[in-house]
Amino acid sequence: MVDPTAKEDLSSTLDSSLYDDVQTLFKEMKSESCSRKGMLVWNLQRKVEVNPSCSLSIISILVQKLEKKLTKVSKLHEKKTYMSVIPVLHTLYYVVIQSGVTIPKGLYHKAYECLGKLLILPSPYSAVALHTLRSIKMEMTAPGSLYLKRVIAEQNIKSQHFAAREKVFVLADPAVFSVSLEATVRAYLEVSRRLTNTRTMEKSMLFHVLQTGLEMTCQSSRLAQALEVLEDHDVRQYFQNVVETVKQSLQHGPGSRADYLKGLQQIYKDILAASEKDVMNDEQGPVYSTTVPLPEMNFLMWTDEEMLWNLLADFALTSGSNFIKDGKERISRDSGIVKDLEDPDDAVQPPYTAQKTLRERRNAIKSSKSAEKLSLMKEKMKEDVTGNSPLLKEERSHTARVVVLGDDSTLGKLTKAYYVIRKKEAKRNMLTKKLDLQLYYIPVSEAEASASSPDESRLSLASCLERVDPWYSVNVSSLGAAIPTLPELPSVSRKPTELSLYLLDTLCYYLRCGTQPVNLPVYSVKMTRSNSDLASVEELFVSHLEADIPDFRHLKDRQQREPSVRQKKSSMELFGVVLSVNYTKATLSKREVKGEASMTWRVVITSEPAASASGESYLTASFDSLNPAYNTKIETQNISIRTMEQRTLCVCLDKDPRRTYTDVQKIEISPCLDPGCTIRCRYSIGSEQQLPLSKYLDKVMSLPINSFSGVSM
């Protein structure tokens, strides 16, 4: 006979241990290294997976933590106190979805009440609180529904009741990833396929939902045995019944909880009755994991500029044959991506000779839906107001989660690809109405490069995200720092290692909880060549532009070799005006300034996003001279730089040697306009006209990178 006091002592010891873990995790972020904090987050998640029953204690501790923080927030009203709420909210959501046990109504109501009070916080903190509150409400109405919907979407399980589908693309930059590192990361990510058994997926979901909803009335061992002996088609039918029961309960709201539990009870009885003859009472049933399984990770080296567009188009086209139906035009699933999604402006138009064909073409233009033409602008308006883009959520049932691994140059590459997508969608809306594109970024740099030049960080945008969102630093930046040091995974090992689980679990945590975008401003640069025969170049950058004068490099090199030589000697060779500069001050006055730069050998322009700066986004332009006395720095949003005396510039964008331009005489930089905000008026021919409400729209393009907290509005 078990001593009840021994049970209580064990329970109190476990609660005390969990309380210490949570306290250690949520101390000041600077008190521990980010890598250490990241491991603490993962260890807490693993405890819930190994022992689901401990989730009740963790949820209770987290709710108490939220109540304390709510008191502090109501007194101080400081951004720092708002930020401290974010880790608790995401941890609460993740424990709820992973728990696999019935959470008492009283605890749910306590959490719900606390979350409701957090809605007074400014955006995006209130948005995270609202997302967590809705998740709690869903679980209160239909226990197990949060888990069910997530698994159906991530595993692309066919269901007529929940149409959501998701796919994860992990793109690594070949400029950062060596051949050996590529092979190592690929081996770690492919572990997710070995851990996911599609044949038992529906059985696991049945087990999870029935066990969570029916509490003590569900005999877990008996249910596991019954599911094991059922035929696959029977399992499929019971699974669809559970999905339908969940859907009906969510549609009817909180008042339908009793009917929901009755429905689960009936399905449970039917499963036991159908398998009664084949179940042996003395046998132990299989063990079904109640945690959310890992989604499939599609790991690719990002070698082709069109790769992202093709991946998204392929995902959309293979998701259904009725992807695009625009007037009388249809896209076939069989005929190939590139041809199917060819821009209408670039396509070769057939000669229309018959009157009937001309009439059909006129009708096709007339029947085009204005809502589709305006969808990108509507999405932009939503982004400006809420920070999210919930455009046509009921229609965009498919989500493409694109994770980019690399440094600042990789984000520059992503910016160009994202611009191309927006430009194509502005011409002909094909992907936007079907896909919800979510962008994620894990900063990874070459270990050799970071060690050799620590002063020249290639992860400046990652630093910006860390300043905005400390929880990003704890989970994502720590993961990125660990990737270059991953040991080679033994090919003979069938059991996943701790490191592979850490990599996969942390990545999934980022994908599932990183819902708040940080919009990084994008700038366009027009480069005029010194040779009139060469056309000017129009480019984009998101983090960094560096322009130096090749004629003066030898002087800078000589100065670095002989620092004792006085500046006067070299200054004489550079005497006079080198650059002509026109710019607009980044102040309320927006005053235009014309100036000249003497003895300048390099100009470094860096982006300062509004996410990390107070007020608006702006550029910092640093003019470096051989004589430090002539060094200057200005803040602007628009700048034009022209060389004097037939000298030329060498321009490098986003620290990417692949995007270097020579023989440049003039550069003009300004915020990049979003192609989705330029709509051709139907009554104007060959021209573009502003729509009435467009003047209230921020037309500047930005790159939305998902984080845990987003940016305070």
C-alpha cells in the first residue's frame, strides 16, 4: 500500500523543482548567457513532453507569474515591463498545446481572466495576449482541439472540416554554409522524418483528444489496445468523427462543451465495442505520444534567385486544382510552374484574328474582380494598423513558413526575392489569395569570418531583432550560434541525439510562437554608371551599403601600414572636393541639405529601423576620411551622392560580394515603394492613378521577419 504522505511529498518536491525552473528561466535576460537561457526553455518543454501531468503545475505557476507582472505593469507602464510578459505568454501557450492532460476549469478560468486584463497593453503585446486568450478559450470549449488543429495543418492531413495546410521551407545560403555544414544540418533536420510515422498519426490524435477530453473516464491502456487492433479504414472513420465533433463544438461556442464531451464519449464507446473481440485484457497497449509531432522540414540550399517563387507556386498548385480561376483563364496542375505562372506582361500574345476571340478577351478583362486587384493594398493597410496581415484568412487556408539561415547578405537576398513576389502579385494576384507567407530568420555566420573580423559584424539585423525582442535572442540567436558548431551526426545512429532534438524543438517553437512581424525597411538605390553606354542599375538593400573610391585605396592601405606617417602628406594628394552630397534631414522639418565631402575615401550607409530607433526609420551615412578630423555622419531617409573629377565608386550592397557594382558615378537612395501599393486605374490607359484612400497608406516596402513580440506601435 502506498503511503499518501509520500505521494504528497513527491508532488510538492516536483512542484518546487518546476517553480525553481520557471523562476530561473524568467529572471532578467542579461543574468545568463543566451545559449544557457535557450537550453532552459528547451529543458522545460522536454519535461512536459516526458511527463505531461506536470503541465498542470507549470500552468499554475505561469498564471501566478502573469498576475504578478500584471500588477507591475499597471503601476509602472513601462516598455520593459510589457516586454517581460511575452516569454510567459508564449510558454503558457506552448505548455497548453503540448500538455495532453485535462486542465481543470478553475485553472483555465483563472488564466482566462488574467489574460483578459492584459488586453489593455499596447500592440503588439496585447496581440500576443489575445492569441493566447483565444487558444485558452478554444481548449475550454473543446479540450484537445488546439492540438488537433495544429497537427492537421502541420502534417497536411486530409480533412473536410479543417482546410488549413502548412509547409516549412528551410533555405540556407551557400555563401555561409560550407559543404560539410550543409550535410550536417541536413542530417539533423531529416531526423524529423524518422520521428514522424504518418500511419500512426491519426491514432495518436484520436488518443490525445479522447484522453484530454474524457479525463478519468478514459482508460488509456484499453484505448491504446483498441486503436492498435482496428483496421486503418476504421481508424480513419473514427478520426473524421472526432474532427467533426471538434468543428461543431468550436462553431457553437463555450455553451457546447457538454455536447462535445458526450460526442467524445460515444466515439470512445464505439472504438472499444468495435475492437472488443481482438483486445486481450492482459496485454499492454502501445504508447502513443501526446506531444505535437514535428512537421516535415524541407531543407534546401538557396542557389537560384527564382527558387522561393517556384517553391511557393509549387505548394499552391499541388494543394488543389482550383488554385486560380480568373475570368476565363485557368492554370493547369500538369503543365509546369514556370510556364503556368509566367507574367502576363512578358507572355507572348497570340494573334487574335477572329471577332469571337476578341469578344471573349474583352469579356475576360471586364469580369476580372476588383477585390483581387486591391488585395495587396488591403493587406498593406492591415499591416499598417495591426502589424499583422490577416488578409482573407478564411480564403488563405495554406501557410508557407520560410525559414532563412544566413547573415545580412542573406536577408538582402531574401529582400530581392520578396520584392519580386510582390511585383508579380501586383501584376496578377495568384499566390497572395491562396498562400499566407510567413518569413523567419535564424542568424548564422561563418565561424572563421566572425573570428577574423569581430568589429565588422555580418549580423547587424539580427542585433536589431535582439534589441526589439529579447526572447528572440534567447531562443533564435542562441540556436543560430550553435549551428556552425554542430558535430557531425553519426549515420548509423537511429535514435535522435539530444542536440538534434534541441535543434528541431527550438525551430518548431519559433515557427509556432513567432507570430509577430518586425518590419525591416527596404531602400532602393539607383546607380548611374560613368560610361554612358552602360544603363543605370536599380537595386535594393535592407541593411547596409558601402561605397568606396578605388583611386584612394592605396592611400588608405599605406596609412594602415605606416600609422606614424603624418596625415598632412596624404591629405595633400586628396585636397579638394571628392563627393557632392544632397540629402534630406531625418527630422520633422525634412530640410534639404546640399554639401560637399573632402578627402573622403569611403561612405558607409546603414539602416536604422524604427523597430530599434525612436520614431521613424532612417539611414546613417558615415563619410570616412584619411584625416579623422574630416569624418562626418548624417541621418537621412533620402540621399544622393555624386563623385567629382571623373572619379568612380565601387558599391557593395548588404555586405554581399556577389552584389558589387563598379564604375558608379552617382547613387540615389530613397525608401523603396511597395509594388503592391501601385494599382493601375481601369479608366486610364498606360498610366497609373492614385486611388482615393491610397494617400493614407504607407507605401514604403518593408521585409516582415517574424519574432515573438514584434514592435511596439
